[in-house]
Amino acid sequence: MPHPALGDLDTALLAAHAAQDGPRLAQLYGEAADLLSAAGDADAACFFWTQAYVFALEAGAQEADRFGGLLRERARL
């Protein structure tokens, strides 16, 4: 069941997975993590930042540094 704070991001994530669009997945997982963090769900946010981090690393995206930093700040990496 999707997290209520994610809204339409869940649908966009599923579409990006179907398209195997790594850079888009990194962006969407990052957005989802930011929303969940703002909603106060730190564990869910860290899960989504981890996914964003992995997809960003695979895609060679610059956002990997940001996602890794956020996980390190929270002792999750």
C-alpha cells in the first residue's frame, strides 16, 4: 500500500520502473524521501533516499552526493 504522503509519486515511480529510467527513478525517489521527511516519517524517508542514492549512483547522477549526505547525516550510510 502506498504511503499517503506520496500522492501521485507512487504512480510516477511505477511508470519509471516499467521504463527502466534510472535517472528519473533517482529523482522521484528523492522527491518522495523529501516529502516523507517533511511529513515526519524519518524511517520511510531514509528508505526512499537509499533507493534514490542507488539509482543516482547507477546513473552517474550528481544527486548521488546529496542523497548520500542526507543518509550519512542520519547515520544510515
